[in-house]
Amino acid sequence: MTKQTVLVVDDERDIRELLSITLGRMDLHVDAAANVSDAKKMLAEVRYDLCFTDMRLPDGTGQELIELIARDHPETPVAMITAYGNVEAAVDALKAGAFDFVSKPVDIHMLRRLVQTALRVGQPAEPNDEEAPESRLVGESQALKEVRARIAKVARSQAPIYISGESGVGKELVARSIHELGPRAAGPFVPVNCGAIPSELMESEFFGHQKGSFTGAHADKEGLFQTANGGTLFLDEVAELPLHMQVKLLRVIQEKAVRPIGGRGEVPVDVRILSATHKDLARLTQTGQFRQDLYYRINVIELRVPPLRERSGDIPVLATHILRRLAEQASVPVPAVQPAALTALEDYDFPGNVRELENVLERAIALCEDGVIAPADLMLEPSGPGAGEDDEDDPLEEDDALPGATGAVGLDDYISSIERDAIVKALKETRYNKTAAAKKLGITFRALRYKLKKLGID
């Protein structure tokens, strides 16, 4: 079998020799160049499986080489060699198309892991009987096609990705697709809801702890970073991280190492960071609620997931896909959907996006008769300007108003009022701890978060 070939570009002889020896022991063929000019000639003559380039070179910059390789040799992953602590250069390299970066002095163990991951980029994917990751993003709208294309492109890199979008659009599904289409697919995918971890437990959850490091630490525990080692850590609702954890997270991303609570030394971790939130992270940085340096570090590449209302043409195929899955889970025949019901779905704004569509269809399966979903089974709330006004068929006229109501009121408004009172009471009793409030109400944290947004509770 022909050896895989690596190009090393650095004007320091010691670095070239160190990389050549290390990579040679990994059974790789190594070519070395001391400047941009020689590197360009070699790239024109040989197809390389991987390239390392220093940031500063006698006749140019590593950035110049990264841009050239990204344009003319996109199949070749390239890693930037940066000075210790030069985060700005590393971020610029990732934005230009670099696969990853390594800091001087070069850590041999980290270098080997980077090489092993990078060399998997160009290898054909192994046959898999399971559903392809991109096929889980159901729909053929132009907006969704652009998302799929973007996922396929960013999956090859190790750059941190910030997935933006409203609640319920499927940000975790996008994150899983990036992981499964990339070179880390064989490693773990660890999703974590940053808003669901109590502040006092965050450091232990993320970085782990040593036995006896605090009261209740009866044994050593690995943190989420160690659990995700070799794979991907997905930080959902990253805007919920308190400022003290933002500082610690920034350092871990930069140093690629964690220090467990009570530990004497740092533990290297090889993790790709994907993050997401439905909030406007840029605005939060302006108001000081989110650190600007962390924002720029996790937002090397932004991937926006469009809301369902921007791809309403996908609703029929999405509804079919969801109904099949729900019917299979409930062990019932897949229900038919009346044309009028389908039209109602397409005309609805879906403020809760795909998650709300799933909830609507799950309810419709339970309410429909003879295996046919009618418009009434959907129980869609009025949406848009003037919704619900001048409705001659409103079943609750003024004379039928519920006890305690003033004037005509809908059943949904009455129920929402009860829900609002119950949620506000639970929040006050738990001192506005959302996790504790959700437990008190007997619902999931995600359900509470959805209710807070839907009912306009700040």
C-alpha cells in the first residue's frame, strides 16, 4: 500500500525535523519546505494527504498557503502551526479553511491525534445500514438544501461551529449531522443543555473531579470534556452559561486541556466544540452578558438553521415523515391527512417550528377518528395579525364566557392564563430556578422553556 504523504512547511529546521521524525514513525512519507515558494511548487507536483504550515515564513505567510490549498486543493486538510497563545492567528486560520491548528512548542501526543483525525477526512465513508445523517433533515426547499451543503462543507473541518436559529428548528439534529459526516464520526457525540445544569455543579460536570475534592465527591468522576474525547461536544443553549464558566470554557478551548476539581495537573482533551442557542448571542456580547472573546472563539463559522415558516413548502413531506415515525412508536397505522388539514398546516406560522409540528401531529393522532386527520384534530392556535377577530363560528360567544372572564374569551386564553399563574408561582417558590420549577410542575426543562417563550414570561 502506498504511504500517505504529508507536507511540512516551516522555516525552523528543528520543527521540520521534529515533525518529519514523528510523522515518519506513524508510517507516513514526509516532504518539507522552508518557505512559501518551495511549498507552492511541491503542491503543484504532488497530491498531499495533509499539510502543516507555520504562520510566519520568510517569503509570505501560512495564511496565504491555507487560502491557496482551500481553493486549489480542497481535498487536502491543512493545519496551522502557531506561536503559543496566539489565538487570533488560529481563529483566522480556521476561518480561512484550516482543518485545525497546533501550538508551539508542539505536543507530540496532541500532534498524533490531530494527524489521525485529519487523515480520515479524505477516506471514503464506510457503508452504513443506518439512516444517512443528511437524510434526517427532511425537506427539499432551497433553504434546507443550503443548510445541507453547508453541513457537508464544515463537517470536514475541526473549526468550532455556532449553530443559530429559533427554538425547535432542529439545531441538535444539525450538530449530529456535522459530527456524523466528519472524521470524528466513530467518536462520541455528547450533547449538553447548558441551561439545565445548576451553576454550582457546572465545573464538576464539565471538567470532572477527584475523589475527596469536595463534600460528596466519593469517587473520581470524568467530566463532559473527557467523555467527549475523540469526538464532539455539543453545547446547547450556550448563552445560559454563567460568566465564571465562560472564562473556564475559553481556556479549555484554547489550551485543549482540562483541570478536574482537586486535580494537580491538566488532562489533554481532543474535542470538537459545536454550540447553539436561540438567543441573539451577538447582542448579549454587546450588553456584557456573554464574553466577547468566547463568542469569537466558538463562532469561527456560523450556521443558521431557518425557521419552518421560511420553508413552509417542506411541511407536507415533513408531516408524512413525522407521522410515520409517531405511528411506528405508537404501534398504530399511519393516519391519512385530509387536504384541508394539510392546507391548515401550510398556512400556520409554527412559532415553535419543527418541534411544534411534531407536538401538533402527535396530538392529532390521538384525537383523529377512523385513521383520518381533520383540521379540527390539529387544534392550531390562531396566528398572525387579527387572528381570531370577527370569527362568526367562535364556539365561545360573550354569553358563554367562562367564570371570571370579562367579555368574550377563548378557551385557549383561559387555559394559558391558568398555565401562566402556575408557572409564575412555581418560579417564585424555587427562587426562579428553572430546573427546580420544571420538576415542581412535573414537566421537562425543555417544556418549561417552551412555555416561558410561548406565554411571554421573562
